[in-house]
Amino acid sequence: MGVRGLQGFVGSSCPHICTVVNFKDLAEQHRSRHPGGTPTIVVDAMCCLRYWYTPDSWICGGQWREYFSALREFVKTFTAVGIKLIFFFDGMVEQNKRDEWVKRRLKNNREIARIFHYIKSHKEQPGRNMFFIPSGLAVFTRFALKTLGQETRCSLQEADYEVASYGLQNDCLGILGEDTDYLIYDTCPYFSISELCLDSLDTVMLCREKLCQSLGLGLSDLPLLACLLGNDVIPEGMFESFRYKCLSSYTSVRENFDKKGNIILAVADHIAKVRRLHQGEKKLEEILPLGTNKALFYKGVASYLLPGQRSPWFFQKPEGVITLDKPVVSIISGPESNWEVPMCTDPESKQEVPMCTDPESGRDVPVCTDPASGRDVPMCTDPESGQDVPMCTDPESGRDVPVCTDPESGQEISLSSDPEFKQEVPMCMRSESKQKLPVGTNPEFNPEAPMFTNPEIKQEDTINTGPEMKQQVTMVSDPEILQVARAHHVQAESYLVYNILSSGEVECSNSLEDELDQALPSQAFVYRPVRQRVYSLLLGGGGGDTSACPTVKEWFVYSGNPLRHPDLVRPLQMNIPGGTPSLKLLWLSQEPGVQARRLDTLLACFDLSSSREELQAVGSPFEALCCLLIYLFVQVDTLCLEDLHAFIAQALCLQGKPTVQLVDLELDHVDPRAVQLGSLLVRGLTTLVLVNSACGFPWKTADFMPWNLFDGKLFHQKYLQSEKGCTVEVLVEQNRSRLTKFQALKSAVCRACVKENRPISSRRHWRPHHSGRWGRQESSSHRTSSGHSRSGQGQHWRDQGPGSRQYEPDQWRKY
């Protein structure tokens, strides 16, 4: 994460860059400079997860009560000294960082394989050196912080950009995180979460000004340095030969620095020499070996430029630039030179990227160029030439206008939006002005129109869209629905809904799954039918017809998936009494009876409409858990009665246990199957978050938050007891009221499963080598799913596996 080698360089070679500071003292200084203001720290939550997760046990699915208590203590400590915290989470993975995302997921797979090997060999949890964060930690941390009354946001692009931008624009006390990119952004001070002592509020501030002094560079040179060293956008190997060439000619090699440290010094020295020698007289691509990587390189440098900032390394001769009648070309002038460069909006990164001159042809071309081919990023097709050309938006007409060569003049026509008029334009050609709007409003609609909101979560008065959003292609054409979904996304109230509606692309990171255990499926397959029905609900336009629904790209990690391409997943038709309701009805209507329609839709997403009576008899707070258990046991035929006993008993016993008692809980040993079951259930709870938000929040969010329903060690204890054959009385710890409730929950789940032709039996009654009620009918190598386990409606999880990009659904029969 961040700039390659920079963290080690700062720690070992330039320790003076790091200064110990105290947040309480900094807050007092801030208040003296800004009377009446509140010192605010912007927190990059994704960087902080592993530091927040302090419980000793992490292997069993998560110690959620302990974790919630740790978060509460963290917030309380800062609040006590008058510091406001605002938390940012990654809301999506940008396309230019997808390769890095995949690389990390594959690395995680190898780490998880070593974890399970250790468990099988030692029957205990590995040491902290093999720590892997519990499944769903990022998702549920959002809701935990909102429950604690904290302002929590989900980004519309890479979170680090929005964090840096917010910190700069709001004059914040600083940024708390663990990412060397914050040393590159020219923003407020950067503090390390790994060095934070919560008791004293001491931490380390990493000073970018001192870094510049050590390297002989200016602040505006740091983005260039970061890209030459390699970061999440620029692969480390892209400029490897250039770095070694710099090192070979570097005359001030320091013996007390390691090789990586001297490389950083050599590259910085080269940048400084270039600035002194050429003083803006030569183009960057003539000074550096950019080659076909020019577009990607410029994009990487531009990704560090916050709103209103400029780079002296971007320049362009002004002649030859043709504009429309209105001045729509944004010119950036370097602070240390007279260089100018017109800026073009890149549709993938949503960053402004420069126009530059092709050294061979001498023509002006946009830098949104494919790094492999050198061609312009295709946004539309020229009807005359048949060639792909990039598009920009005319702020006056709202029309998409190509950046292309004028056939008469032969000159490049470059179009982009003026910074004052940058607009978000989805596929439906809606021009949405970038202004703060009341939640749920849209300039094309009545501002007072009602919007259904989650009653448990405090609504913000306005939507802060973060960095200016550029052109956007969306999957649906209703701007009101997009506005509502975006508001819930930004305020961290939903999960994946806006991603599906806006880009049709979703991802899910690694889970603790044993790739060698063929009896238990990956959570990616188990919950895929639910997601497919959600896709139908969100993209079908109401009515339930999936024939015209687009496929959704899924980047889900599971064994055997090399993640070279996304799985192309088709929506699955829903069966809802009364038909599939529209999103406007589910999200915006407040008519009597609409809450019942929301619940009907939620149950239909799990294909459990027939179980409504059993679930209503259970009631809150276990209704959601029983829904999930029914679905799991219908889908996964290798789950048995002992598993059900463990799931129910731990949920009931959790209600009366204080956190300290959960901390002291000791396990006889760790079972790899129980580890995977714990992770499977927690991923089910994240799926409930998706479905509940897509259906208009029919259930209270608190009813499926893990700190109210699940504790990893407690489940593990109940699982081991159940496997030993302990009685139900022992499982519920000899508590009569729990025993009564246990029987009621078990009865509801079992009755509902029988309705689905899935009786739940004890493992003791299974035949030897039991592998489930359904076997694989044929060996399929296809990866795109179109259904679920029940006859005639798609695939059972056993028949979903890695392979090609897309396929037609096979016909399945009960065994």
C-alpha cells in the first residue's frame, strides 16, 4: 500500500522525518488558532482495521463484542479531549488499481492456506505474525462507528484521495492512517495509527516538508517521485531499469543506507537535476523514458493532485488547442514555471488528466491513453471512421463531445469541463450539477419529495460528494433512484447497492476458507443466488423480468479463481407474491402496507417466501438469524443438526454474557471446519446488509449486527460441545428460559427446511463418506452463475466452479 520502499526509507534512513506528537496538545493549539472551531482528524478506516482489532482471538470468526468495545474506547478517548473524528471507508476499487487489488487477494490466499495448515497441525490459533482480519470487518466497522454516533463515510472513488481532499479543504488537524501516499499528497499533517498510544494520545507525525528537505525536492515533485518508485497505479517494475540507471550515475551513494534507500535518493537527485537543467524547456516524455506508459504515468501523477492543485511537470504549448464557443478547457499553470496544460476528464479514475503532445506526430493527444497500445481510451465510436474516441461533456449543452482530430484542420480537438462546472453524467445523459443537496433530492425532481430512510441511522443534512465526480456510466436511468442510492452509499448506510446501480461491478475480499475442504462451499457460491436476485431487483426496473437485465461483474475470491477476469453473473428472477415491486415503491413510498412489501421482497431474495410464518413466529431479534440459517441449511447439504445446535446455542448464550466473560473464554482446541463455518455465517450477515438495504430496510440493522448475534470463540465452544454429543441443556448452560427459546428457534428452522425438502439430520445418522444430497452431474468448468440449488432454478453450489467468462445455465435435476 502506498509508495514502494518509502515506508522503510523513512523508518531506517530518515528518522528525523518522524516526530512524536501529542493529540491533546495539537488540539489545544488548533483551538487557539481557530477560536470556536473543532479540531478534526480524518481517519482512513481501512488502514486502521488491524490496529483496532485488539482481541487475542481472530481465527474463529471474530470477537465482535470485544471489537465493539475497543472501538467505543477509541472514540471515547478522542472525544474526551475535544477532537472530532470523521471516518472514511473504501467504497469501490478503481479500475487502475484492480491489478494491485487482485495481487493482494492472491497473496492473501497463500497466507490463508498456511493458516489452515497450521491449524490442522497444531489444533490451535497461529501467532499474531499470521494474523488475518476476520471476514466482514470493514463492513461492520462502518455500522459500529455509526452506532457510536460517529460521522462515517463511504468513498465514491479511492478513499485515500477523498481523505486527503477532505483534510485539506476543511483545515483538519490531520490524517490518521498508515499509507505513505499521505506523505505525497499536499494536504494536512499525516499521523501514524501504528504508533498511536491510546492511553497518552502520543503518536508519530510524518513530515512531508522534512522529507522534501532530505531529498532536495519541492512538495510538487513528490507525485513524480512516487510514480517513478511505483505505487498502486504504477507497477513497481515499470521504471525498474530507469531507477538502476539513476543509481549507477548517482555520485553520493551513502554507505549507511541500504540499496532501496540509495535508489530513492538517486531518483530524487535525478528529478532535482532535471528541474535545474531544463527549467521547463523540455517535455517530460523527452526527459524520462515514458514510452508507451506515458498515459498511465500521467494518470498516476495526476491522481495525487487535489482539487485546485497544479503540477509543474504538466505542460503544453497553447497553440493548436481548439475549444467550443465557450471556454471549456481547463488550463493548469505550474507554480514554478509558465508551463500550461489543458486538462481532460478521465472516465475511469474520475481525475483530471493532462493533454500532451505526441513526440512523433506533434499532435495534441489526451493522456487518457491505453498504456499498452498507446491509443485513446475508448468512450464512444466515431460513426465515420469506426474508431474509438474519448468523450468529454459540454457543460452548456450537457452533450458528450469527443476528443478527436478535426478532419478538416487536422488538429486535435480537446474538450473537458471547467472546474466550476464539472458534472456527473450517467448513461441516461442526465446532467447533475455538483452542489450539496438535501438527502434524497434531485434538481430534476421536487426537492420536498419523500425518501425512505433507515430510521436507525441519523441522516445528514447534506450530501458531501467528496472530490468532484466526473463522467459516469450507470446501469440504471432513473436519476432519483441513483441519488437515493448514492446518498445511502456516501453515508455508509448500505452495502454494494450503489456499486451495482452505478457500475454493475462488485468485489468481495478473502474469507477464512480451507481450499482443501471439498465438503464446505465457498461463501462466494453459497450467497450468489441471493445476490443474483438482488441484481434482478435493482436492475430489472420492476416487474421481475430479467431477460433484459445486464450481467454484473463479480470479483469474488474463492479457491481456484485466478481473478484474471470477473465472473459475469446474470440476475435471477424473483418470485414475490403480488409481483416484483419497483425501487421507488420500496425506497420512497410511505404508504400503509409498504413495509410488508419490503419484507416480502427480502424473503424472496433468499427464496424463502414460504417461511414467512415461521420467521414471524420467531420475531426480533432472532428473525434475521433464523432466515440466514434456513437459507444456509437449504443451500449447503453438508450442514447437520449438530451445526444448527451450535449456531443457535451461541446466539442465545451471547445475549446474557458480559464482554469480560467472552474475553476469558478458553477453547480445548481449534477445529478447521468450525473456523470455516464461523466465517460462512459472518459473510451471510454481510449479505443480509446488502439485501436489507436493497429492499428499503424492512428489518432493523441492529438485528443482524454480529456483536448482537455472533461471537467466534463462543460459537467454537458450542461447536466442540455439540460434536462431542453434549445435550441441549449443556449447550444452553442449564438455563431454562434459553432452553425454551432454543427449542422454538430450532423448530422454526427445521419446519422451514422441511418445506424446502431439506430435512436436517444428525451427523451420526449419515452414511460413511457422506458428501451431500446432491452430487455433481457433470464436470463444469464454467464460472458465470445463473441460479441456485433447487431443481429447475439454476445451479447448486457444487456445480459452480472456476473457468470461462460466461455460459448458459445447465438444466439441473434432483438427485
